[in-house]
Amino acid sequence: MEMHIETAVRIHTSGYSPNDMVCVHSNPVNNTIQLANSQNYPVNYALPADCCQNTVFTTTAAPLVNYLVEGCDVSVVTLGQSGTGKSYTLLGPGFHCAASEADHGIIPRFIREVFAKMKQYRDRNWCVHIAWSQICGENVQDLLGVGSIECRNISDVFQLIQVGMSNIAPKCAHTLFTLTLEQQWVVETSVQHRVSTASFADLAGTEKVLVYDSNGMMQTIPTDLGIQTLQRCIMSLSDFNCSFVPYTQSVLTTLLKDSFGGRAKTLLICCVSPLAQDFTETLYTLQLGLRAQMIKNFVTVNSYATFESTQENCDVFGLQFAANQLLKLVSNAEELFQRLVANDLLPKSEQEQISQWLMLKQECEDCLSENSEPHRSLERIEEEIESDSSESEAIEEEEKESLLDRVQGLMETFRSNTDKLVSEANCANVTNSCTKESMNSSNNEYHMKGARGRRGSIHSAEELNPCLSLNTLRINDDVESQKIAVTSYDNKKKILKQIATALELNQKKISDLEKTIRVKENLMEKLLKHKDTKSSAHHKIEQKCQLLRKEYKNAEVKFLQAKLQKNHHLEGKYKSEVVALEERLRDTESLKNLTEDGNKLLELESSLHTDREKLKKYKQEKEKYKQIYEKQLKEERSKSKASCESVPKTPDVKVVALIKPNVSLNSEELESLRHEIRNLRKTRDYLLELRCKITLKSQNKKFLNDSDERKLLQYEEAIEAIDLIIEYKNSILCGHLPVKEIEDHGDRMLMERFLKLSENEMRILLHRYFEKIIDLRSSSKKLDLEILDIENQHENLAYRVQKLSHNLQLVRSDAERRIASLQQQHEDKLYLVLRNLTGDGADNERISRVLGSRHSAVTVQVAGASKQVDKNRFIAKWTRYRQETVPRQLQSVPPQAKVTIEKNKIILQKTNKN
């Protein structure tokens, strides 16, 4: 399939100051690159200027992983001038300890995705090979030193990348990193193969040099010969009328033949600089990328299939024959050993059976052997059996006698070992039964859930007829204990997770509250520090208020006198003075209120006391959570130690009374039991195969329909029922005949009615109960999934509520901190104003100027402590006014000259104004 080369542009934004002129801008919405001359370059991926490494990978290179897994070759090439981040885009800063995974480049992220993708295909065999080369001029150097290396895991690949990065030349070199993925899996009778390659080329800088052509015209060409040849190849491929592409003119273009015009899916990443001084290099890179978009690659899937030879089928037939023979051998060997135990002397018929057994064994060994000839060994055995010579008979008799002696000794050893094992098993059975009875009496849910948390019919059968073998009881106890252990472990894990989350949130509250307390303590220190200055300012402003009150009264008296005299001119003059003095008096009183901070200190002290109490409470809660966490860990350790110790052996009289050891059965009954067990095992194997098929189907499809799930449950139930029956029959074979003792009267009557049923009625009844059991298991499985989903939702909601409440507390604490910080800024500015007002000299004039020009600011300040924003605005106005008028006492006032003329002389007289 034909695919155009895709281009992506990444703008290098670091390494320049804000004063530098920027001439390149990216438009990710329209995927265009805009230059300062209003020229636009369309590309496939216009990356944002401030994009991170993860954005670059997910946007551009992540889709190439699927192409590689499907068997297509992929290629990533970085192009641009030196210092624009080409190597950083591909590799990142490196793999040393200080580097973060967030800074990893395209190559490490691509490798991680490939390994994660291939681990999903469990039915495939695959391997990864790594190679890394460096091209300096026309020389190719191996950065790894050993060619292509097979890597088993991601850590091996990262170690090789670290080795290769240490060997890279600093400048004027191209690097080519190659990853080869080989896949193999079986489809029916054929083996599918896929071999795909991912190449990552980091080209050298595209710096150009000024030259003159044959016509004397001045032009610029790249300094690197490989870049020059690559430019000619791109121009030739983008020109549909050109038929010759100069791949062979340089080593670089020869290695990148599949990337440009070949069969690889190619991505060209152009790294450019936005600065005006690099505009020529940026324009060259963008033009070359624009021409590369016109090239079409013919992407193909690299796969082939191989077929198995017919000789392997012959080997499979031989193995099947050998397996059948071994089954016959195992079925006959048990009967032969039983007869050897019963009789001390072996007659001729027994010797013939032994010889037949040896013959079967020889046939199986010949079938399983690779270099043996089966017919020759069988003929030799037949010749020994049919031989009539006296020498052969004597040898045969000697062999039989030695064989009988050896078998007799082995049987004695077998008897003693079997008796010993049976006695140990009986003791273990008694212990397990005691443990189980105690567990059942203490846990009422046991009879409701049963083994593996399912139906209770199996356990009720054990109570009605406790005749299962030792292995069955032991397996049931182990399964039940494992389920209980898993459930308790999950609960403990949830509890520990909740405690850990509470500890983390508590620690955040403590740290946040400590910050708030520190800010308030600093504010209180400032208030105490500025207390003297405020008191001094308050005293002076109080004096000023008294003076203004006297002047106001005098002006009112004058105004009344003028009014009585009906002197309109003096009346208007004194009226304006009265209004001005009244306004100044009101402003002075407002300013006096600013210097009173007694209420502020009291409120701040109470707030600090409350915060300290909260901090103490949070620390107590933290200690409490720590103690609970440590207590849980200690309990888990003590339980693990207790589980390792042996359980005390207390005999159970009831279980022992229900078993009669050493019950002898005749040979026909034993043979019928063995025959039934063999048939049951065949049925069990068949059911296991069916269950495996459905399991494989579920792994491939990721989900099953209702019919398949029901079949799977039926197979599991049937297999478990067959296991119980086999164990029951094995217990009878071992000589343990169960005694049917039922204590409950209702259960006894139920068993009597069951015994009166015919065989067909019993089968119908068992089939109906089996279907009910399947329905119960299916519904219980669905209920378990729903309960698990609801528990997860509840846990998530609880965690979200806890998180939101914690965030609300953090926001409130942050608001308190900000208010305290604003108060601190307000106090600093107010302190500067008051310190200026309380300075030496011209105090009344300063206060008069301030009061006369900032009446609105003082009015706003009277609003009180509840409107902190208005206070800050007022202080800001104070500060601006202070910068304009007040600091004149700190500046050097230039002297002013007074010019006078006396007769024919001009006199200049300098005067200074304070």
C-alpha cells in the first residue's frame, strides 16, 4: 500500500532570552507553521511550542508501534540544525539516575510500548534484536561493538542504549538505531513468520556554507555530504518526471533507502529554531520537509509461512501407539503386584504374565527411543519364549528365580512403607478433621458457601455420609483455608490502604496548618514591632485633631459674626474655611483610627490559639493512625508465624469411629472398582480437554457468551464430582469402608426414601439437582461480580469524598494564609506611611498635605477589619501618594536663584526651600 511520508515540526523554545526576536510560530489546530513573512507551511503534525516528550511520542510515533507489530517496517528521521533538540527528541537526556522517565525520548518509549504490546500475544514466540551504528563521512562505526544483540527485556535494551550514548561522537555524525522484531506462531498445520524493523535516524546539523556555482552565482549548500545527497534524493523522489535517484552516492542515503521511497512507514521530524538569526536554516529545513511530504513509500508486510513435514506425523503415530501400550502396562501392573502379595510362590501362569509385561515394556521403550528398531527386539523376545533348547530353559529358570527374589524383597519394602504412610495419613486425617469441625462450629457461613465459596450440597453429603478418602478431606481443608486467608488478606489490605491514605492526608493538613501558623506569627511580630510607631503617630495625629477642632471653632465664631454683620464677602470666606476645616478634621479622625490596632492583636492571638489546638489535634490523630497501622502489621506478622507452627493433634472420636480400617475385598470387587476408576479418569480427561478449549476461547475473545459460561461451569462441576467419586472409590480400595451412621431423624428418613428410589429416578433427581447447582453457581458468580463492582464504586466514592473534604480544608487554610499575607503587606505599607508622618520637622504640613489630597483613601480605610481588600487599596493609594509627595525630604532639593536689578547691576541670590 502506498503511503506518503509524514512530517512533524517541533520548535526549540529553550536557550534564548525574551528579548530575542521570534519569527516562527506553530498552529496545532490547522497543523501549519507560520513564519514572520506571513508564509504558512502545512505539515502533518504541528507540535505546540511548549509540548513535552510524552506529547511528541503519543502524537507522532505511537501509531508506528501497531505497524511494527503487524510486520511492516517503520522509520523515524530527525532533521534540523545543530542545537534544536534532535537527539533530545529521540533519546532524551539519558538514563542516569538524575533523569526522569517523563524526559525519555521517542526510542525508549517506543521500545517500552513494543514489549508491552508483544506480551499480550501469549500464543506467539518473539524476540527483539538491537543494533546501533554511527556514520562519520563514509565510515560506519558500531556503537555497541558487537553488531546485532538479542534482548530479553527492557532493561537489557536500556543498558545497550546507555553504552551506545557513551560512544557517540559529539558533532558531525549521523546515528542509526535499529530494532528488529521477529515473530512466530502456529496456525493449524503451518508456522507463520513476521520480521519487521524500526529504524531511528538522528541526522547531523544542516548548517550550510556559501559557495559559487559554475555560472558565478552565489548559493548555500549543506556542509555535510550525506545531507547534500539526501537533499538530492528527496528532490528526485518528489519530482515525478525524474527516474534516477542517487542513493549510492553516500553511505547515509544507502542506509536510508527504505525510509525515503522504500517500503517503510516513515516519519520525518523537523526540529527548528524560532529565532530570527536562524531564519535561513529554519526555512531550509521546512522546505526540505515540505518536499519530503510528496514522496510515496510502498509499505509492505514482511511475513511468510512454513509447513510441517510428513515425517513428524509418523512420529506422532508412534508416540500414540507407545502411549496406548503404556496404559495397558499400567493397568496390568497393579493386578500383577496384588497377586504377588497374596501368594508366596509364583506358578507358571504368573511367570508368563511377567514375561508379557516385560514384552510390553520393551515395545514402549522401542517406540519412545529415537535410534532403536522395535521389530528386532520383539522378535528376539518371541524367539526366547518359543525356544525349546535346554540351555535357554535353564537360563530362563535362573532369571525367573532371581526376578522372584527381587520382586519379593521389593514387595516387603513396599508393604512396610505403605503401612507407615497409611498410619501417618490416618493421624493427619484425624488432625485435619478436628480442625475442620472446630472451624465449622465457629463459622456459620461454612455450610452456606461450601468449598471454594459455592454450594453446600457437597458438605451436606459429607455430613450425611462421611466416607471420603483422606486426600479429599485434606484437599477440601486446604482450599477452604486458602479462601479464608485470601479474604482476610484482601480485608487487611483495604484497611491498611485506608490507614495509609488517612496518614497521608493528615500529614498534608499538618504541614499546611504549620505554614498558616508561621504566617500568622510573622504578622503578629510585625504588629508588635510597629506598635511604637503607631502609638507615636496616634499621639501626633491626636494633637493635630485638637488643633483642628480649635481652628474649626474659631472659624465658626468668625462666620457667625460676619453673618450678624451681614458682610457677605466675609461670610463666604469664613464659610469656605469652616467647610475645609470640617473636612480636614474628619479625615484626621479617620487617619487616627488606622493607628488603633488593639482589636487586631486580640483577634490574631485567638486565631493562633485555635490553629495551635487544631495542629495538636491533627498530630494526635496522626499518632493514633500510626499506632493502628503498626498494630495491624504486628498482627499480620504474628499470624504468619503462628501459621508456620504445627497444629496440636487432638483425636476426634467421631471421625475415627466412622472408619473401619483394613477391610478386605475379593478380587472381583477390586477389579470392578479399578475398572470404574479407569473409566472415570477417562471421562475426567475428556472433560478437562473441553474445559481447556473453552478457556483458550475465552483468552482469545476476552469474553464468553452465556452458553459457553454455562458449559464451563458444568465441566468444572462434573470434574469435581468425578474427583470426589474417584477419591471415594480409592478409599475403599485402601481398605477403609465407611460406616453409614446418621444421627438426625429427618436425615435418616430422607436417606431411606432415597434408597427406595429406582436407578432411573435417582439419575433424574441427580440431573435436576445438578442443573440447579449450575444455576446457583451462575447466579452467584453474577452476584459476586455485581457486589465487587458496587464495593469498588463505594470505595471510589468514599475516597473522592475524603479527597474533596481534604481539598476544602486546604482551600480554607490557603485563604487564611492569603488573608494573613495581605494583612502583613498592609501593615508594612501602613508602617512606611506612619513612619514618614512621625518624622522630624514639618509634621503638621505633611499631615495637612496628606489629608488634603487623600480624603477618599481615608474614607475607605474607615470600613474596618472586615473589608481587607479596601484597606489594601487604600494603602496602595497612600504609597503612590508617598512616592509623589512625601519622599521629597530624602531627595536633594536643587537651590533656586533669586534675580534682582539694582541700577545697572544684576544680582543673583541663591535660596534653599525646605
